[in-house]
Amino acid sequence: MKTKKYLAKIAQNWSTSEDQFLIENCELSIDQLAQALQRSTDEIQDRRQCLGLIRRMRAVTRLTMP
């Protein structure tokens, strides 16, 4: 688990438009997002965690499963 301090440092390197792209396209695979944003898969995964998108996707998945 990454620390809050580490995740806060990551946030400094991301633009608002990149965050918006991640939020709007969160259903894409990490590889697709990395290619579109020209970032590493680790950077994509860390930023998704920082934005709370991983938790959000899990919650949506639980709600949509029968």
C-alpha cells in the first residue's frame, strides 16, 4: 500500500486534463490509458488509486452484479 505522502507527490505531476481523461475513461484498461496519456502503467495505477477510481469501480461492479 502506498503512503498518502507518496500519492500526494504523484498528484503534483498530473494536469487537470489528464485527471479528467482518467475519470471519463476509467473503463479502459490500464494499458490503453497508459498509451493514450503516454505514461507508465504504474503511474496510471497510482493516479487511479489517488483519485479513488479503483474503489469506485469496485463499488459499481458490486452493484451491477446479480
